[in-house]
Amino acid sequence: MEYWNKNLRITAILLFIWFLVTFVVGFYAKALSFNFFGWPFAFWMGAQGALVVYVIIIWYYARYMNNLDKEYDVHEGEE
């Protein structure tokens, strides 16, 4: 039960970060109206910055869950 509570907690935290990056930053990025390498900065933040955050979220979740699996001895792999 503790394993699932930790799993749900990290999932909720990472989904909240995803929500902030996807919707909140995108909504407020309209106020950032200056050009960045010829593109509007809001466009650059939405297109590039969010992708970087998504990759970091996936990497962190995989690392966290691998460690959690080993802690509770439910990991897959060599014995």
C-alpha cells in the first residue's frame, strides 16, 4: 500500500508540473511580447521550453520509479 501511495504522490506532483507548463505558462506567455531570434518569445517558450520540461518529467519519473521498485523489491531485471 505504501508503494502505491508513493507512486500516486509522485504522479500527482508531476502531472501538476505538466499542467503548469502546458496551460499556465502558455496562457501568461502572451504578455512576453518581444522577438527572440526573429520569433515571438511566447512561441519559443511554448514550443521549446515545454518540450524540455516534458523530457525532464519523463526522465525523473522513470528514475524515481526504478528506485522505488528496487526499494520494494518489485523490480524487473537480473537477480
